[in-house]
Amino acid sequence: MPEMTPSAVRELERRIEQIWEIGQRLGLRPLPVHFEIVPATVLYEIGAYGLPGRFSHWTHGKAYQVQKTLYDYGLSKIYELVINSDPCYAFLLETNTVLQNTLVAAHVMAHADFFANNAYFVQTRRDMVDIAALHAERIERYEFEHGKAEVESLLDAVLAIQEHVDPSVPDGIDLDTSGRPRRTHSPYDDLWALDDRHAAVQQDDERVARRSVLKPPEPIRDLLWFIHEHSPVLDDWERDVVAIVRSEMLYFLPQIRTKVVNEGWATLWHARIMRELDLTPDEHVEFARLHAAVVQPTGRRLNPYALGYAVLCDIERRYGTEHLFLVREVETDVSLVRNYLTEELVEDLDLYLYERRGDELVAVDKDWQAVRERLASELGGNHIPVIVVEDGDYLGNRELYLRHVWDGRKLDLPWAEKTLEHVFRLWGRRVWLETRTDDGTEPLLLSYHPREGHRRHR
């Protein structure tokens, strides 16, 4: 398709101004947005990396190749891409029609409003675009100093467990695992150490302190933080890479937790704004076709746009527009589904549970409460198993003991064992993982050390 002409760009700019006027009149209060019209290669590169200028890794290249290939064959298309920052950065595809990019701009405005007002985005770094570029520069420097293979090996290990972070642990705060500030040392410690008795007492105190830090009173959910703070083998530059990945994952976490409500919010308001614009009859038809495609259910995958849009429309119908704005401020995907997914919506959306039996997919349950509970267990990142740190000095050997918080869903054991290899790369001592057998009736303990390989203990 041809690129947008200068006259088309001017018309789009005029419509974006109208979109902002209409949206603000309807009650939206978005962050400022900087729009850029870009070719498909740029759009899909940013989509694959998550942020412009982010550090390079083969997983990003793989994602780009998949997305770009699907686009080239007409099997998939990214219509909108907006970055949560201040100002937000929104990227429009240069081969889109004016009407398509008008719809995207209205959708983007609602996303910018959600970023500005949802409670889970309050703590995100609004300067993450600049921070990510600085992160990439540091990682490039480490590649020059330590070799690309060494850095890639480290990134492989860190990215394998990147989802295991906890936003309740402040980013960049150096606390011990009980939440207390670290013990400070006096500048005269070397003088006191001349007294053998004092030195022995001090060493005992340090062993006790180390033990209390490495065996936290409560399990630690933030695996990356614990490794960054307490790994016995990582160099300073390696700890920096762990901190970089953790910082960026904390930035992405609110987007993972609010995918349905965020996309539903943007879909609801793009529809409302587009109906207020002075479109031609042909454009109204094109808009109706595009909107129908956005909210169309899919066969085997949940459409977050369709689910979020339907639930939010139902909330407004039942509780009014003022309550709708309250939902935008306080809800995540899990709370939205638990609080507002009704029996009528489950029936209207034709939601059901299914499983594979042989070569066929069979519907096994259409009970609305069962559907709601399954959605709540899988949305917002809840499909990721919860792994907690129980002991960083297991058996007194600085071995790392992890525990899978059992919720009835079994681990993929080959996947878990491969992940333990990556954790060993970061910890440097034997790694243990406590879980349960497939039926959940018996404990199962996995361990890994390169000398012994993988072991399963019952």
C-alpha cells in the first residue's frame, strides 16, 4: 500500500485535534501523546522489543521475525502501539488509511488516559524510554568488556525468570530480606578487629546475620531481587544486568496485569469518539468493519478487546458512567473479572471451558462461575507459577531452596529443570525446587548441579 501523502497527514492531524477535544469533553484526562508515522519494519521492531532502543537479545529478534512474517503474509497486523511514558509515544503505520489511523489515534487517547489514572501505573517510570536506552548502552559496554557470548549467556539466564518479580519490593532500595536497612560498618572496625575476642564475636554475629538474611522470615516472591542482592558468585556488572532486567520487568508488569481492562477501556472510548466525528458514509462503513474486527471473538484464544469491551459496557449500563471511571482507576484484569463478569455476560460471549481429548477439543464446562474462576486464574500474569525463595543458605552451603506455591496446577517438569540450569548460572550453587507430583498428593523435590545433573527426590 502507498505511504500517507502530505495532504492525508494534514487531515489526520486535524482529526487528532478533534479527537482530543471530544475525548476531554467526554471526561478523558490523558497524558500528552507524541505521534509518529512509521513503516512496518519500525512498528514491528518496537512491538517485538517492547520499547524503542531497548537492549538487544535473540528473543527480541525471534519475536520480530514472527510478527513481521505474519504481517508480510497478511495473517496479522498491528494497528496501534503506544508506549507508557510522559509524553506517551504512539506509532501509526504509514500504510494505513486516514480512517484507520484516526481510529488508532482515538484508541491511543484512551490508553493514555488509562496510563495516567489507573492506580497500578502510578509507580511506573514515565522516563522508561530514556532509561531503556541507557540500559542498552550499559549492556553494549559489557559486551565489549566481557564478550557477547558471556553477556548473552547471562541474559538467557535472567530472562528465563524475568516474570518472578514483586512490585511491593521497591526498585533500587537496598534492604535485607526482613525489610530492615542493611547493617552499616564503622570506619574503626579494623581497629576493633585487633582484639581476637572481639573479632570472633563479630564473626559469629556476621554468620548469624547472614543466616537471618539468607533465610527470610517470610518467603520472598521477588526471585530476581533476591539473586541480585545475595548471589555468592555474580560480579558487579552481572548484578547490574539483573537489576536492568528487573527494572524493565517492573515497568511492564502493570500492562500485563491490566491487558483486558486497558484494551476494553480503549475500545469503548474509540467507538464513542469515532461516532462523534464528522465522517463520510464510506468512512462510517469502514469504521464499523474495523470495530467489528476488533471485538470479534476468536475460536481458541480469548480476545481481550472483546472481553474488556463487553464487561465495561455492562458496567456502565448497570452502574452509570461515573462508576465506569472509578473502575478505570482501581481495577486489574483479575478484579474486573471477579467483580463484574456475570452469568449473562458469560452466556452472551459464549465462554466455556474446553480440553483436548485425543485429536479433538471438547467443551467440558459452561458453568459461569467455573468460567470466571478459570479466567481469574489465568489473566493478569496469573498463568505464571508462583515460585518463592525459602532459603538462600540451604544445608549451610549457600545452596538456593525454592518452593512452588501449589494452586492445583502442575509444573511442566522439563521446563522447570531447564529453568533450574539458568538459576544455577546466577546463583553458582546447587539449586532446589520443591513442588508436587502431577496429582498434587505427594511432595516432589527437584535439584540441579552440573556435576550431578538433574535429580528428582520424593
